[in-house]
Amino acid sequence: MEIVIETGKQKLTIRLIGQLWEQDDLKALTGTIDESFRTTMPVIILDLSRLTFISSQGLGTIVKEFVKANQAGKKLFLYGPGANVSEMLEIAGFELFMKILRSEEDLDKAIMKE
């Protein structure tokens, strides 16, 4: 898996490319998100639009990081999951506790609120 970081005016975007299931990738994601808590950006976007697969461990990692983001006073949003990843998020009940942004318009609205 590849991780690409982009900074914007009010957000830091972490784009995941490939598959999220190997232990090294899970550790890299955790480290990247944890490092983003040290920035002044109030919003962290986890861009899943190019993620083709996520394991249950990957889902668990995102939940843990979501909790840590809240504790750090940050907002962590998921953005643009494709069909396979979206189905996994739905089955796991992510929409019950976490904002999943599905379009650029949703993303802009969420950032404006923060």
C-alpha cells in the first residue's frame, strides 16, 4: 500500500492507494495519522478513493485512530470509498459513528462546518 499526504488550507489529506491489510501497512497508517495530530490542521481526511481492499484489522485501525483524533481535538473523516471498501464500512457500521464523505461537495460542506 502507498500513503500520500497532501496539505490544504484547513485540512490534511492522507490518501491510501492499494490494499490495507498487511501489518507493515497498518503500522505505517497509524504512524502517519498519529503524526498528523501534531499539525495545526483541525481536519484530517482519510481518502479511501484509491483503496481497493481493507481487512478487518484495517477497519479496527481506523476506529482506533478515530478515537485518538477525537481525543486530540481533531476531526477525522473518511472520503470517497469505492464499492468494495464502502461495503465493508457499511457492514461494520461505520456510518453510525463516523462521517463518510462520498463527494467533493460533501467534503467541502464538512470542512466548512469545522
